[in-house]
Amino acid sequence: MALLLHLETSTDTCSVCISDNETIIDCKETHNSKSHASLLAVFIDELLKQNQLTYKNIDAVVISCGPGSYTGLRIGVATAKGLCFALKVPLISVPTLQSMANNALKKCHGQLLLCPMIDARRMEVFTALFTPQLDYVEKENAAIINDHFQHDYLLKNKICFFGNGAEKLPESIKTNSNCTILDDFKMSATGLVTLAFKKFTQQTFEDLAYFEPFYLKDFVGK
């Protein structure tokens, strides 16, 4: 048994999940913005108590490492690293967009390519493209949304779009017969579970001293 604690703070969602190997034990989350700093530690505490567990039971901490919200990622990674240092357990990172694709698999039926999209302000999104096996077709990138977005792939493939950035898709893409949009997609730490357990079994851990979130773009303060 490997008890893994999963943290998802890369967007407005604050989500915490506990798993036993690849089995989800429990999850607690909210989709309200700017709640990470006040709720993350509370959710962790409550989840452990609700399931008669203690911090000493945790075998590794898993973090959704980005891209996404600069502040959300910073809070999540700081919390994860602090727990790892205190408990002397390893840190596992999972790319946020791949975790999103893992969650969307349940609803994107058939041999569709998976296109997670995170709102990056204006007409820009953080995105990538995955096969149903969660292999990369296109790596993480910051893309401008227009009529040509994923045009070449849409010519030959059915694509499932999801995430808060999908709202920016123009009508020309939404009405394309190869386009499917998940309107009810929610971010969740549950998408980390199977990907993280694979890394745990392979002992693919991060260096606590040097690990940083994957921001993709440089932070620009207002």
C-alpha cells in the first residue's frame, strides 16, 4: 500500500485527494477563486481526519506542477515541499495539462485527441494535445485562440476540448464536426492519481531543494 496525497492548485480550483496506490480514497475541493491560501491546509487536515489517517501515513506528496495560475502554483508547491521536508517523504510532480486529460478520458469517448485548455488571459490559453493513452501529440504551449487553432489536427482527427480556456473557442471551431467540447469539465486532484502512482513505482521523484513550478510563461505583476 502506498498512501499518496495529491494537491491541485493550478487554477481557481483548490482540490486535495488521497489515494491508496491507484484507488481514490477521498477528495475535497472547491472551485471558488483565490481560496488556495486559506483552504489548502484545512482540506488536507480534514481529509486525513475523516479517513482515520495521520500525516505519518503519507508515503509521498503529489503536486500538479503547471502551467496555470502563478499564485496558485506557488502556494501548492510551497505546501507540498513543506510537507515533504517535514515528513521526509518524496515529492512527485505531474504536468497539469496531462492530469486534465486523464480526468477528461471518462467523458471523451472514442479515439479522440484530448486538448486541455487553461485560460491565460486575453485570447491566450495554456494548452497541449494528447492521445487517449495520454502520450503527447503536442507539448505544453501558450497559444493564441483564433480560427486557425488546431486547424491541421482538426482536418484529420476528432478532438475533445475542455478546461476554462475552451470558452474562448470561436464558432468556426465549435461547429466543426470533428470538435467535441466538455462544458461541465472541472479541475480535480483525482486526475493526478494514476499518473502519480506510475511515477511512485518507478521512483521518479523531484529534488526538493531545486524543484519549481512549471510556469511556462514569465510572471508579469499588475
